Amino acid sequence: MTPDQHTGGDELGRFLRARRTQTSPQSAGLTPGPGVRRTPGLRREELATLAGVSIDYYTRLERGKETRPSPGVVDALARALHLDDDEHHHLRELAVRAARYAPEPPPPPSRTVRPHLKLLLETMRPNPAYIVSRSMDLLAWNPGGLALYAGLVDWPAKQRNLARYLFLHPTARELFPDWETQVRACVARLRAQAGTNPDAPDLTHLVGELLLKSPDFAKLWERYDVVGRKKIQKTFHHPQIGILSLSAQSMHLEGTAGQRLGVYTAEPGTPDYDAMLLLDMMAEQPAGVQSATATEQQRHASS
């Protein structure tokens, strides 16, 4: 290892540690608790909370193990530490230098879905089905698989991610009556993935975004749960279809880099199956036709 490789992340960590120990809790807007503080200035967990990142991520930064903080994370740390313009500029330069000499992280797995898997999704209709990456990016779907997550179709294809949807889409909390259970299982899955692939760019970018944008995600991320309750039966309060309860199944796709198939089923002849069938039909129709179809379905249901 060359001197530059050794000092890239170390210098960034030393600067952060020095500024942290020189920043008083009062100046950061915190009320110090009773008793004598063993750590001068801010504690690591306090700075991490103020900056909206996880404690383990910040600790890796300070120890020189994490060398590719995003510009958003750098700016959040600067605000939390009340850096002036010159110090903020210096922090940015240290981050750039650390990234320059860091070993390149492995590239994310391919987002390509094999043609026979897309055909499999189509043959599963009217059961909603989709394929996700290890970081929960939505890679392929059949009509019901996308329409089941109400409002997700409004996001660009590359932005469609089930974890991002759960925490950042305004419809998610209304769609899932047990939203808290859903998000705990989601974060546990991401935690387990990040533990075995700590430098994977697809995971670190998603986690970094959610840490900055969602206080709920940040709190759950701090818990470090890697096992979540996986419910076989899921209930959806869909704004177009109404309430439907479906059985869920997820499985690894052999021969892929972490891709998983998710599928929902209902017993034929039940109201849930009829609702699933309507969802599949509506997903391929223009918005005006969907509205008329839903109205007709509700009229029949009430008669």
C-alpha cells in the first residue's frame, strides 16, 4: 500500500474526529445529559444522528474504512459540525482525495433479466409477479406486479425500488395497514445484504439516500436487525381495487446475481382472486377506462 493509499481515508477520518471533539453539544443544539461526559465534544452517535447517517457508517468514515462518502453525506456532516466555508471546502477535498486512492468497489450486479424469466412473469398472470435485484430494484414485472404497488408506475423505471417505495412514496402507508411490520422486514433484509457486501455501490447508494431522506429508515437501520418477520399473507388497501388479501412468496432465481422472484396468489373463485383479476385487467387500460371499470365493479359488488 502506498503512502497516498494509506492516508486518503485516514486524513478524512482524522479531520472528522478533530472537528467532532471540538464541537460542543450545546452548539449543535443538543441538551447534554447529567453526569460527566467521557468524550469531549460530540459523541459519534450524536454526530451520526445530526448528519442523518448510521453510527456504523460514520464510525467507518472516522476510522478510514469508508472512503467514498457521497456529496450529500459530506454536506450533511459539514452542517452538523457547523463548519465554515473554508473548513467545508477542505472536507470536500479530503473526501475526493480519499475516493481517488480507494480501491474500486465491485460493480453492481447486472440489471438484465433473461428473456425466459420475463416470459415466466407473463405466464403467471393474473397473479401479480415481479423480479427484484438484491437491493430491491424492480427489474421486471407483469401488469399486476407493478400496479399492485399503487403509484409506483408514476416513478421512472430506474427509480422503482421497493424499499424506496415503502419509505418515500406517499401512498405506501395507506397501501399497507401493517406498514410498520413491512418496513422492519425490509430494513432487516437490506441490513443482512449490506453486512455481507458492505462496499457494494447499489446497496450503499440506496442506504445513503434513505438515511438522509427518511428518519423512520434511519431509526430502524440503527437497530441492526438482520431477521424480520416475513408475513405469508399480505393485505393491501389499494386505492383503485379496494381491500385484497394475497399470499406472498419470494424465491431466489438460480443462475442470477441475487435476483429474486416475488409472486402473489389467491384462491380462484374468492373475492380476492376477482380483485386480483381486476387489477391485472386495469393495469393495461388507459386511466379513463380504468376509472370506468372500477366504478362498474363497485356497482356490481354493492348490488
